[in-house]
Amino acid sequence: MATAVETLQTPTDDMANGTNLFAPDDMDTEMSALTSKMALVSPTSEEYDSLAEIIKARVEEGQGENIYVIGIGEGDKPGLKDEDLEASVATLQSIAQSLGLECVCLRVRQAEKGKVSEFLLRKKVAQQDFMEIRVAVVGNVDAGKSTLLGVLTHGELDNGRGIARQKLFRHKHEMVSGRTSSVGNDILGFDVAGNVVNKPEHGNLDWIKICEQSSKVITFIDLAGHEKYLKTTVFGMTGHAPDFAMLMIGANAGVVGMTKEHLRLALALNVPVFVVVTKIDMCPPNVMQDTMKLLQRMLKSSGCRKIPVLVQNKDNVVCTATNFTSERMCPIFQVSNVTGENLGLLKMFLNLLSTRHKYDVTQPAEFQIDDTFSVPGVGTVVSGTLLRGLIKLNDTILLGPDSLGQFQSIVIKSIHRKRMPVKEVRGGQTASFALKKIKRSSIRKGMVMVSPKREPKACWEFQGEILVLHHPTTISVRYQAMVHVGSVRQTASIISMSQETLRTGDKALVRFRFIKNPEYLRTDMKMVFREGRTKAVGTVTQLFLQTGNNNSSTGATNNHYTRHQRSGKKSHQDGSGQAGRSQSNSQKQNKKGRRPRNHKSPYDYSQQQQQHSTVSMTAASDGSLTTGDHAATSTASALSSLSLTSISNTTAAGAATTATALHSDLSAPILSIVAPP
């Protein structure tokens, strides 16, 4: 059974009485009549139209749904008489029908002056226009994350030995070990009335049928709990843009392992968190009590500052779901995947969750890529999240940045949402796009597809304000670590800091530089900085954009040339680049005549090296020869034509004179190629 803790708060009617459809900016003198608890009893035609406009605006702000409370208003105690409540319900249902909304009664409770009723207003949508909420599932290994998702999405209880989680695993080694190592996705659909529509056929879910019957779809992002898969978990939290995080805790194990790490990650990314305590059927009461006390202490700590609320009935669910968007409240569910205890409360809570983001479809489109595929018969397919704007079929859009920071124009061939073909995608929705005339090898995670109106530019360097959560020693300039910004995951180096060194708990402005590729970033993006046991979080504050073929606009140098030298890869421009210093054709021909490296010289190599360095330095001081690599090579070639006897008997001054004479006879100009810094 679920075990309560006396110190944990439970939702009260006072908290619920603070819930109203109207925002504070609506409550002026002209709106006083509309915000009173008697507004729906017998409204005039003008008041009826005004109420309809307000309800329509609030439903649109809630991305297609909202909760309306009858019996609560300004300037009076909550509660209505039975006849007034019936009249108000009739008016609300009439307005909902005129706006194409479904009106579902959530609960009726007794208040001080009568009854208070709460209704869920949900927009009736087409088959391809369902609402979507993304929930990231985090927690320590063996907390029951995949098992709970298998029970929720497939509607079958677990047998206590992990049969439910087998339906979610993607790889054979996951089935053998029972541990998730990759980012998994599964969906839970609700119809207009809030009923679950998931009906597996022979153990398999048909996503298309679920989406066709659903008015709201919950997308679960199943993340890994083991410490060695932390980079996968961080990428899932940053790249998949979850609306909420579900923190899983095993009742028998308690708050252990990566639980605190995942909670810190969610708090750093400003993702609202609710907690699910599993395995309550096998946990002794005293252990359960200790787990709940430790959980409460963690949520109330100075770094978290959450209000833990234990959910025990449907009234608690409605109250917590209505006030959950404040980010201070943290609902706690105690469930069992074997007996099914309290799973109904969790499903009801998921049905009432509403997105906290406002997506403007009028802005230019921006889509971040979190995975790529090559589908036979279709071609290259990319999947990800549309952060803003609108993308339609056959739209021309920019894809990039590539390794040189360039964006190329592509055409959208087809669009799928949850495996269902659609004609358009709006901000806040996840989708997959089939692209025309592009290879999968040219696309990587972290790239974006943006509207040409945005005029995107890539950047090598950016500045962020970071907070060091943990570091064993100190962080200084030239320190390198993995940076997660959105779907971007790349090693970056620190090139400057507002402080000389950083330690655990320090906060500073830090300028980073990507090591491998330029990336597309925006200011105010959340970032995670990690390397080994080092962890830091922060926000992008400034970008140093790439202009033309240069990498930066404010003091940053062009580093494409040195990057190819450092990585040892061929140039992407002409496919015939050479790692290291650039060389002319004549130099390449001279390489063919060189003797093997293991061939021993017939004379003293150390003496020759000393003479060559003397020649190069003397000639440079004379102003006729630069101390570059080509000049040194030319001088060495000229000296090698001399007899071995003359070289061995030549002094340093004689070598300098010989080099000067040789240089004066050379008719071809000598090109000095100095290695870039």
C-alpha cells in the first residue's frame, strides 16, 4: 500500500481555490462581472460573447485545452447553490459547443458557500492535428523506468521479472542486461474525454491508429539510468526538448546513484519534475518511510526548493495538475507495476498535463535534428523537434551548418508525425522529414533546418555564463570538455574566462570554442558542460558569428586551415587536400626522389643539422631568405649537391657564405610558407 509521510503536504481546497481561468491582467473594472463566480449563471448576450472570447483565448494559450473552475470568482467565497451550478454548467457547455470544444467534468467538491465544479475544455482536433506532450523519464538504474512505460503504453501489468520492459528495448544487449542504453520513445494516447486509446495487437502498438483516435499524445523519452550512459541521458534531456521530467525512484533502494544527478540536470534545464516511487508492493513499511523522508529532504533542499505533494486520490490529481505549471510544486506518486496500484491516478495526471511553452507559428521555422536515417525506397530521413514556426510539404529550407559553416538549400519530400503522414508541422511538435537529393553521410546530429528568412550563420566561438556544479580541482583556460546545447554535442575548449580559475560552486562568464565543427546556436539556450566527474550548467549569452569564409566577427581568427591540419582529414572543398602544411606541385614531385626514412646517412647527421640551421638563420638576418619551411628545404637541397668532404670541412661562416652565393644565383623566386599558429 502507498505509505504517506506526515511532513509531506497534500493538496488542499485553499490551493485549488486559487485556480481560475482568467489571468490577472483580465481582472479590471470592466471584467469584474465576467470574473465573478456568478458570471455563467444568467449572462447577457454581450457577456456571453465576451466569455466565449476569453475561453477561446485561454484554450489557444493552453495549446488546445484548459481547465475551467465553476464556483470561484473575485470578491466572494467559493461555492454555488445547486440551481446556480446547473445553470453555469449549461452555459459553459453551450459555449464549448459553439467553439468546438469538448467539456468533461473532472470533479465536484463541497466548498464554503456551496459546490465547486472543475471542467476540462479540450479542442476537438483532426486526426493529424493532435496535441503532443513530451515527458523525459529519468532516474537511477533499476528504478523501473522501462517497466513502468511498458505497463502504461501496453496496458498489461508486469510479472515481477521484467516482462513489461522487453516490449520497449531496441537492442539485444538491452534485453540480456535489462538496462536501457539508448534513447527510446513510446506514446500514450488520450481521446477527447481523457480515456486511454492504446490497444496493442499481438503485443505491438500501432502508432498510426493511436494518433488517429487521440486528441492528446504523451511521448515518453526513455533515458538510461546507468552512469556510463550519462552522455546519452544528457543528450536526451537537451536534444529532445522535453516539456516535463518524470523522476523514477525505487522504493526499496531509495535515493541512490544517479538520482540526484538527473534531478540536478532537470533543474538546470528548467524542466518541471514530478516523482514516481515504484515497487511499493515489495517494499517493507519502514524502508518505504525512510525513502519518503529522504526524498522529501532532497526536494526541500536549498538547491531544489520544491514543494513535495503526495497524490493519493483524484482530487489531489486535479489540484496538482492545475498548479503544476508553477514549477514549485512537485507531485509524488506511489505506484506498483505488478499490482497496478495508483496507476490510474498517474494516467489521469498525464491526461491533464498541459504544455508550458508558447510556440509562435508566425516566426520563421527552426527545426533541430536529433537523429538521421536512411530508409530504402525513401532516401535520407531526419527526425527532431520543431522549435518555432511552420514547415509544410515541398517547402524549400536551409540545412546546416556543415564542416565549413555553410548552409545548403533542400526540399521537403514528405513529413511524418508518429509514423503518420501529415502535410505540415507546427512549433512544439516532433516530426520526421524525407529530404531530396542529399546523402545521409552529409548530415549529423546537431544540425538544424531553418527558414531562409532567418539568414542563419554558424559560429565557432560563443560565450556562456556557467555554474560549476562539481570539479575535483580547478578549471582554467584551454580546458576541454563536452558541451551540450540543444541537440549539439561537441567538445569545446575554454579560450577565456572572467576569472583566472574556476572551482566547484563558482559562477563566471566563459568563452568557448568548438574543436571540430561550427554550430548553429541562439542566445538564452541552456547548456551543459561535462567531462568525467566535472559538471557545469549555464546559459549562452553571446555568439561570435561566422562572416563569409571567416569564423568570427570580433577578434576570432580563421581556423579552418589549422583545423584540417590538426584533424589530419582531407579538405571538404575539393576532396584532394593534404593534412599538414600546404605544398606546391613542385614540392610534391621532390618528395618522390627522397630516400627512405630508415636509410642511414653516410655522414654525421648532427653536424649537417647544425650547419643547416646556421645557414637558415644567417640568410634570414641578411634579409634575402625567410626562415620558412620552403626556404630551409631549398637551402638543404642546394647544400646536398656539394661533396661530402667540403661539407665536413666547412665552418659555420663558410656555410653562411656558400648559402648567400647560392641564393644570389637562384633565378626563381622563393615562396615562404609559414606554418599557421
